[in-house]
Amino acid sequence: MDDTQKNTILSTLGWSDHFSQQLSEDESTEHVGRVCSIHAVLMNVWGEFGKVQMPLPGNWLGGKAEAKPTVGDWLVLDKNKQYPVRMLERKTVFVRRSPQNEKTVQLVAANLDTVFIVSSLNHDFSLSRLERYLALAIQCGAEPVIILTKADEADQSFVKSCVADAKQLYKNVPVIAVDGREDNTATLLKNWCSHGHSIALVGSSGVGKSTLINTMMKEEVTLTGAIRDIDSKGRHTTSSRTLYVMPCGGTIMDVPGFRELQLPACEDGVKKVFHDIQELIEKCAFIDCQHDQEPDCAVQQAIAAGVLTQRRVDNYHKLIEEQARTGTERTYTKRQERQMPPRPKTGGKPKRRTGGGKKNGKKKKKK
């Protein structure tokens, strides 16, 4: 295999200057590989040498979750390609709070360019859940794209309404309704599937992630399953995270469905998703305004004017309070700096801003 072919393999897998700059003088691309799947203590690694299986080192198994390799990570291997020597610094990493231990996190996928947030157009569709996924994708640093599946099974007026509502969740977020079984789905998603581009699909069980994978791969590489009619919930047909190389040259990762999605420390991501509420908070008359019944509350005025929904405000409260419960020093410090305080447990008069919170210290008279 010549150097051109080797470079093509690596670039297809997502190799870039971000990783090559981390190699020392005695390290070469002949000994780097990307993790394409992990099964208990074994992992499969893909490189210009092909695909090899190797054990996870014992010191990595016992370390913190953030320090362990996950699907999508790049590793430097020993000269015989039998074990990993070190892991290269990640470009991005998608993380959620561990469902087994709230004090730890679970790494979902690393070095992503795009996260496909998949929801089906049935009982599964939830704007509040989509906001959770958006916060994690934005915190990760990857571009979020909302994919609404099973558009062929839903009433078209419902499809249009869901697409319009989803587009309002975050500025300029692409929202695409598809029938995951149709060949034209690959055409609709081609802008995010170019050579060397890395994608992960996340969402609940039964939303059609495996079907999308098979369509993008143009062959059945993963199992698909039926859902319950009563609530549109599916069973786990994907049991582990796996990276595939698409015919178009990009990589796509299938991720098992999430039964629940508890957020780790990602306050920046939450605030960016709810940027519209953050901007309104700055216009409230009181520093500790709870955005409930206080006078001159910009948030309540926006709800009354139909600019903002009560559902979105309630979910913002919920996610910000959930961030406070993570107990991280970073979250508490940022909260104390002035952002949205938790709802008070006792009464008390609200503290008015200096100058009423208006420019030049003057409060405009109501007409």
C-alpha cells in the first residue's frame, strides 16, 4: 500500500491536523488508529494497517471515565500494533451523566463533527427532550442537526408543525423530516456526510437510528426492531456503539438508545440553547427576578405577547436547577455571578436593579 492510499484511509476515518500535530518526532501515522467499537475489555481499532482487536490496558480500566477511550478516539499504538500507548487529545466529546452513578459521566462518542439528534414523529416527539440533546451537542462542540423520522407515517400537517416548532429551539439549527427507509434520505443528509466527516446518531430507542444507519450505509449493517403502538417505545436493537465508514467517505456512529438523559455539567450548553431567555433576563427590572409574577418581568411579558412559550420557560428552569444539583464548583460559581437564581423557598421582596435595569439608569415610563 503506497502513501497516498494510507493517507486516504486515515483522512476517511477523520484524521486531521488537530491530531497529526500531537505526534512526536518518533511517532508516525503507521501506528495510529481510531477506536471503532468497544466490547467490555476489548476494543477494535481501525488504521492504515486495517482493523485490529486489542485489550484495554488495566490502568485505563481503573481510571476516571473521561480518561478512558471511547468510540471515535484516536490512539497511538505500539510498533507491533498489539496495545495502545497513549490517547490523542480529543477535538470534541459527547458526554451524558452516567445512568448507573450520578457522580460520574458516560462518554458516548469522541471527535465528532456533527450530532444527528433523532426523534420520530409519533409519541416520542418532545421539544423539551430535544432541548436536552441540543444542550449536550452544543457543549460537546459538534454541530447539532435534528432528524425527524417516520415522516411517511404521520399526518403531513403534524409533520410541518413539528418541523416548525423544532426550528425555534435553537438559532439556525437544521431540522429535516425523513422516511429513514427511502434512498433519498442519504441525499437529504449529504451535506453532513462528506469525506472525513464524523457523525453520531443519538436519541431514544425505537426512533429509527439503526434504519438510518442502514440507509446511509446502503446495506444492512445493524439490526432494526419494531416499536409498541401504545407509546411508540422501542427495544434496544443496538447493544454497543460502533463506527462505520459510509460509501460517501465519512464515518457514522450508531449509539444505543437512551432510556433517560440526565445532563452532566453543561451549563454553557443550556444557556446557549435558551439564549432568547438569557437575553430577556437581562431586561428584567429585578436582579433576583423569578420570572413568575414580578412586575416589569421581561420573560413574562414575552410569554404574554406570544413570543415565548410557558413550556420553554419551565424547561429552562428545570435544566438550570438540574445543573445546580450536579454540585460542581463551576456551576455554582457561574450561578452566583448573576445568572438565573433558583426559585426561592421563602418569601421576600425582590431586589430592584440599580437604575431599574434600564440604560443610563433611567426606567422608561409605561405608555
